Amino acid sequence: MSLACALGSLDGKERNGLGEAFKVFCAIHINRAADGFIALRDLRRDYAARMLVRPAMEAMFKLLAVKREPSLLFRIACYEHQQDEKWARPFAPGASDEHKAAFQTKWESFKNSYAEAYPDHELCESPVDLRALAAKAGVDPYYDSHYRLYCQYTHAALRATTDGLEVFSHEDERVIGFALIVAIEAVLECGGNSNEFSALREKFLATHNGESGLPE
């Protein structure tokens, strides 16, 4: 509810470039995942709810990494561009050269626009994956513990499908809570408002900090 209200406070405000837009859309992604998580938990669909934890974590890692090193935004874009090109390739098997050329033209256009908007950013065209982003954000131990845990559900690992990971169920709300905290902070950095956030953050960290592997 707090994140939704913070996002709502941005209505009518212009976003200051790609950096702010990235933060806002990551926060929206976390809000949607958390919304579904809460709704499913209310219906006692805990397993289904747990499958929404990983998407929230992925957006959280990206927010933390870009906050610490803003130029990582370009490398994230580079990674997604390359993944999109691979994903779209099978749909154009008879025109692969044209397909690659079209994608390259779009990328060059984006790169030029990015360079103009962020002249102080290094345009490193080395893609960066999520594990590397977590390391850049200083939360790679959290990736190796909690993120890999929730990947078990995404990939239908037997330990997950046979309920062998129920012993970790107490982590679900805590992980979603941390993602929400990070998302609200990102919205506030973009000019949003949340009168209750300071008290909410203080209470949450007093309860959970030091137990998760995330920095304060």
C-alpha cells in the first residue's frame, strides 16, 4: 500500500530522463509482484505467492546496482538488447541478415541518444547479468542465498515441487518487504512522496536487518 501511494504521488510529474524512468518502472514491477504475492497469501495460496518473490528481487537488484553505479544502466540496456535479439531471431529465420541489421540500427540510435543524455557515463558495451549486478550493488551473498532459493520455484526443481523448501517459508514476507523498501526509496528519489516511509523503514529494519544478508 505504501509503495502504491508513493507511485501515485508521481502522477502529473514529468520524469527526468531514462534514469528516473528506469527507477519508476522497476518500482512498478515490484509493486505488481508484491500485490500478487499479498493477494495469493490472503487466499492461502502460499506456493503460488512464492513464485512472485524472484521477480521482485530481480528488480530490486537492478535498483540497488544503478543507485550505486548509475552508468550500469547502459550495460543493463546492452544486455537486454542482446537478449531481445536472440529471442526475436527464430521469428525471422528467412531474413536473419535483415533482422540483425534492424536490431543494430535500433541499438545505435539508442546509444546515440543515451550518450547525449548522459555524457559522463562510460558506454561500456559489455553486457551485465543479474549476478554481476548483485555484486556491483554489494549484495552478491544475498543473491547466492535467497535469489538462488527462489529460482528453485521458477525452474520447477524437485526440492521445490515436493515442498522440500518449506523450511524457508519464513523468508517470503521478509524478502518482499526488502524489495518494497528499496522500491519506495527509488520512487522518493524521483520526486515521489511517502509520509509514513521513514517510520515504516525504521520499524522494518529494526525487525529484520542482519537476518537477511542485505546491507542497511
